[in-house]
Amino acid sequence: MSIINIQEKFKLFSDFWSPKKVGELNGQQILLAKLKGEFVFHKHDDEDELFMVIKGSLDIELRDKTITLNEGEFYIVPKGTEHKPIAKEEVHIVLFEPLGIKHTGDVIAAITVETYDTI
């Protein structure tokens, strides 16, 4: 294992909504993603999902409220909770998720990624 510089890793890709794996620990994966625009409403029946904002501001729309995350903040979406991330401007995030999680959970969409590239 070596030191991972998150800012350097973000410079290696430009695509939105396509997380890149930068590490694994204890059955979890650490992903970096750039977001812009709206994702799709989806849920993960068996997995919690942590969103940590590194750059920008991210809205996570739930069915009953909207969570707004700013730089340096994180939110854990509980398993089974429908959510839709929305990035009005480009946002950089770190995600902590179980290794077997599906990108768009219970929804298949044009934006769905089957496997994450490792950078």
C-alpha cells in the first residue's frame, strides 16, 4: 500500500457519475467521483452509502427532504433509502461502499456503471 493523494487522483479523470476505485479495506471500497447534473432515484437494499464532499456542494434528494453537503461534510444514506444526488456545479466526492454494491442500486439506467475502474 502506498500514500494516496486524493487531489492527484481527481486530476486523472474527467467523466461524471463514473466512480473510480482508489482503495479497499475490510470489504469496503473507497471511490472518487466527479458529479454534475442529476443522477437517478435509486436505493441499495442491503448497503449503507457514505458521500463525502471534497469540492463543491452536493444535494442528496430523499423522498421526504433534501440534504445539502458542503466541502468537508459527509452523509450516510441508510440502506433501503431512496436517494438522488444532484450537483448544480461540478462536485468532487469520496464514496465508501461495500465491494458488491451496484452503482445505481435497484435501477438500471443509461448512466449505470457495471464495474469501477481502478486508478
